[in-house]
Amino acid sequence: MTVFLGLPRADPESHLHGAPFPQAARAAIADTQLRRNLGNATATIRAKRARVVGEVPDWAALRAAGAAIKDDTLARLPELLVQLEEAVTARGGTVHWARDATEANRIVTALVQATGADEVVKVKSMATQEIGLNEALEAAGIAAWETDLAELIVQLGHDTPSHILVPAIHRNRAEIREIFLREMGRVGLPAPADLTDSPPALADAARRHLRQKFLDARVAISGANFAVASTGTLSVVESEGNGRMCITLPRTLITVMGIEKLVPTWQDLEVFLQLLPRSSTGERMNPYTSMWSGAVEGQEFHLVLLDNGRTAVLSDPEGRAALRCIRCSACLNVCPVYERTGGHAYGSIYPGPIGAVLSPQMTGPSQNSTLPYASSLCGACYDACPVAIDIPSMLVHLRSQVPHPAAERAVMRSVAYAMGSPRRWAVALAVSKAGRLLGRRRGRLSTLPPPLSGWTSSRDLPLPPAESFRDWWTRTHGDGS
Amino acid sequence: MRIALFLTCLVDAVVPAAGKATVELLERLGHEVVFPPGQTCCGQMHVNTGYPGEALPLIRRYVETFEPYEAVVAPSGSCVGSVRHQHAAVASGDPALAARAAAVAARTYELSEFLVDVLGVTDVGASYPHRVTYHPTCHSLRLLRVGDKPLRLLREVRGLDLVELPGAEECCGFGGTFAVKNADTSTAMLADKMRAVLDTRAEVCAASDSSCLLHIGGGLSRLRTGVRTVHLAEILASREGS
Ligand code: SF4
């Protein structure tokens, strides 16, 4: 008999890893249109967020409350999840537990098949993207239609999302018009032939296309922004109202939710309903907040509680605060790395600073070893995060867990050795003066050997000084100190 | 006051001018500066690259070297940030060392903090007749929260024409080994920072972190812009034209 002692990590079917970050980033950086789209979009939303956060006098206290509520939830997660299950069941819903992506997909597919439907409408949901639900449904002959406008653009464009909140942030209006004209007719109501790229025209085409989907659908699949343990209430927060259409119209509603989305009581929601919209869209309040507790009459409700690596994150005392994340995407919008590379470079459906933390945590750091380095540790993400996740410190913590390349380890060790005593350090400095002979130009170094050649691809280095500080000090101040 | 200078490995190896300027400035203000010869490095590069085990002896060395002094000053926001935010945490396996590290960290200051908060001066009697823009650097801003202290010091410098840097609080893209491991992203961030510097039409871009200056200066030099990068200490030590 084998005894399983570890915690399950996200399984390979999850959309949590891709190509190594530096390579994927290089391709993104070369795409100037992408960089312009991203730069404009993040700058706009950054300014909006700063303005509405600035008008809340007790933002710091709210932020501390958000962090504290989430920490309390995480500390009592098993008991609160059971409470949630009891409350949902008492109100006519059915709760399912999924260890990983494969299990969650199997549960949802079986639920849809039991209704006899071969189409579902979807509310924008990170959890279902994480597990690759659309692909799993497709393999079972079930078509899943995204109804969030940006998700629709991504889906019709045969693309993947590049931002948590604005999945089509990398597309501009002209590109969207082209996608609508080309694709809408193939899967439903076509876009009008005279479609322009004005935002109202594009929104109108999407509205007509989606209306038909809503009216036809018998099954809807959603995620959840929050779940209240004490009452079994699920909540979706959105801007367009499409989610509400999905939640109310179809006869069967299936919600897939990461187990960390919990808050203990109804009262705790108040804090997050202030933190989330201001941090994410830069609005004082989001236009639509839908809440439902269990099943309503005439409707069947299923809740799938997803682990997929989350308990493994919880088991790491130095990393567990990442589970406070409410997916507001504020950290993406302030991140200078994200702004240049976009979301696809991260290879995971969780991009940006929080993705660089969460993805390796969920898959295990060795599966995602370049992501913890996809940050200059500038700290802008920590300042922006409404639940005060110290992302830079977590990245540093993860860097100590990933496997290191042998050459790098050798360099790091020998530098540490040289710095281990002032005598050895003085020798190293003397040797570095030999660098004065390397590829010089205008009194500066322009070519360094690998692995430092990355530096001189775009930057010169001053020549090592002819007189070291120590020598200067001895000359001017004498030996004793 | 008797002040211990923590030079930092980078200043020691590449840009000793920032260290010399710090000494000259503090001496001119009437203080005694000592240079504890046992010092090497704060260990930040090792911690931040994922080698806390290799950093630990460096942290011990830092603590032992600087423990005897009432104040330690370093011309580097990021090294002071590491001393304050990483040393005790990395040493947490050795509670005695961690406690000593925390005590030394509380007496370790970045130059502008030390001048304004500890010595209580903003006019250091400098003179520097040039058009200067200031890059605040991420670790000074967000780890140390130095705020506008460097700007208050610069505003008192005779002849200095201080011009605001657009997007000043954005990272320049250095990030230690980030500049090498993610060279393309780092370069893209640098390009935008350089554009901002050039837009100011300043002759000099100043900062109080030699690492960021090395990166920005290296890029400006490669593009032959003629704009110089200068450490805050060098400006504050300057008596040019007076
Ligand atoms: S880490 Fe913080 S800022 Fe980033 S998405 Fe999560 S809650 Fe928002």
C-alpha cells in the first residue's frame, strides 16, 4: 500500500505553464503594436485607479481589513469550506469537490451531459480557464460560449487571454472589428456587414450576437468572485451584465470556484466590494453585483470547489498570502515588466506579478522556474495590491526554491567566496582591473563574456577604476580606521 | 558624529567616486568618517537571485563589521533596503544573529535619509551649476520610503537647475540579475527611462543608487547621448564654481 503524504499540485492539464519567460518576452517585446496597445491601456487604467483610490480616506485601513479577513479565512479554510457546503446544500444546491483540473473537468462535463445540452454559456471565469474547461467540454462535443465582451473577442480570435480583467487588452479596435466580421457568422449571429470600429458599433454587434446565445442556452457555467461561508452565497462582480444573464436565464447553473475565494460572513463582503472595483476597473462601484444562495425555484445549482494546487500554496507559511488575491489585476497594470511583455509571455493564465508568484506555487517551482525572475523587484505591485500581498518578497522566496543552472550556481558561489573575506575581495578587485583591457570603447567596456554578455547587448560599463576606493582611503586617511 | 561608511561592493569595484564623495561631504559637515576594512557586500545579489545560503556568511560579516558603530551610511538605497528588509529574515534560522542584524539595520542609513533625518540638514553647502534631473530608484522609494528627501537636498544646491523627470517613479529596468537574465525586457524598460531623461534636456541624470546609475548611464553612453549619470553624493560634495 502506498501512503500519499504530499499535497497535490496543479495537474498538467492546467493552463499554468508555457515557454520560459525570457524567450516568450523577447517575442512580445519585438511586437511594437502590442507594446503600444498595452502601454496605452495600462496607463489609462493606472490613472483611473489612482484617482478613485485617492478619494477614499480610509483606503489603508480597508486594505489592512481585506488582508486580515483573507488571512483569517485561510487559517480556518477547512472548517469554513464545510460550512459553505452545508449552507449551499441546505438551500438546494449540490457541492462537488475537485482535487485538480482533470477531476473538475470530469465533474462539469458529466453535469452538462446529464442535462442533454450540447452548448453552454459562460461567465468570465479565471478558474475555468485555469483548468482548461472549454477545451475539455469541446472534446466531449459541448460548445462553450464566452459571454464577457473581452472573452468573446479572445475566443473568436482563437487567442488566449493576456490580462486577468481585460483579456483582450492586447487588441485594438481595428483588430476587433476584423475578428467580429470574420468569425461571428461561423458560430452564431453574424456581425453586420457595414460594421465600423467605433466602440458603440462593436458593442452592438456583440450584444446581438450574445442575446441569441443567452436565449438558447439551457446551461450556464460561471466562476465566483466571492463565496460567503455562513450563508452559502456566491457572488459575481462585473461591468456588462452578461454574467447576470447567464446566471438567471438557463435552467442549470454550474459554478467553478477556487477554494480560496471564501469570506466568512456576509459582513466581510462589504470590505471587498469597496476594494475590488476601485483596484480593478478604477470604478467606485461595479455596475453589476449578482448574488445567489443555493438554487432558486426552477433552477438546478452545482458548486464545484477546486483545489488544483491551492492547499500546496497554503502549506507554505512564507507563500500562503498569495491566496489572499482577489484577482483585481491592479498589480498587472502597475507592473513595468507586464507593460512591456503582455500576459502571454508568462505562459500561464495568471500573468503579471501575481501570476509570477501563483503559477509556480501551484505547479511546483521546478515546473515554472523562470517566472519568479520575471520581475525587477521594483515593488510597484505590492503598493497597488488591495490585500497587501508582498509580491516581491514572495518572488525572492520562490527564487530560492527553483532549480538553479549549474553555471550560475558556480558564479554565485565563487563571488560569495570572494566576498567572504576582505583579503579575497581585494584580490578579486585587483583581478577585475584586468577588465580594463577588455573590449573598450571611449573609455568604457562594450563587450563582456557570457553569462554577462546580456549586459553589454545594450549597455556600456565604466572601466574598473585605476585606483580602488581602498587605495584612495589609505592614501588620504592612512591605514587605521 | 562618528560615522561608519558602508561602501557597498559595487561602488568599491566600479564607481569609487560615489564613495569618495560621501566621505568628503560628511567630513565637510564636520563629522568623523571611518572605513571599517572588514566590509565586503550586503549579500543582496545572492538573496535576490535565490541564494540565501550563500548570502548568510556575508550578512554575518556585515553585522560583525558594523556592530560597533552608532551610525552606518551607505551611498545606495538598494543595499540599505536589503540590510533593513532582508538581513534579519534571511538569518531567521539563527535567532541571535537575526536580533543583532535587526539592531545594526536600525542604525544603517541611506545617504539622503541620514542627512535629512539624522543630521537635520538640507543645505549641505554644495554648488553644482548644471541642469539636473533625478531618478528616485525603486528601492529608495518603496523599501526605504525616502520620499522627497533627495529633492529637498538638491533644491538647496547653488546653481543647480532641477528639472522633473517624467514617469520618475517607474523602474529603470535594472533589478540586479534581472538585467542579465531578462536582458530584453530590461532593455525595453531602459529605453523608456532614457527617453524620459532625454526629454528633460538635462545634462545630468542623478540618483542615489549606483546600480541603477550604472544601468541608465551604460545605456546613455551606448547611444552617445552625452548625458552623464552622477551619484547624488557627488553633487552634494561638489563645490564647483563657488
Ligand atoms: S495580487 Fe493583489 S493586486 Fe494582484 S490581482 Fe491579486 S489582489 Fe489584485
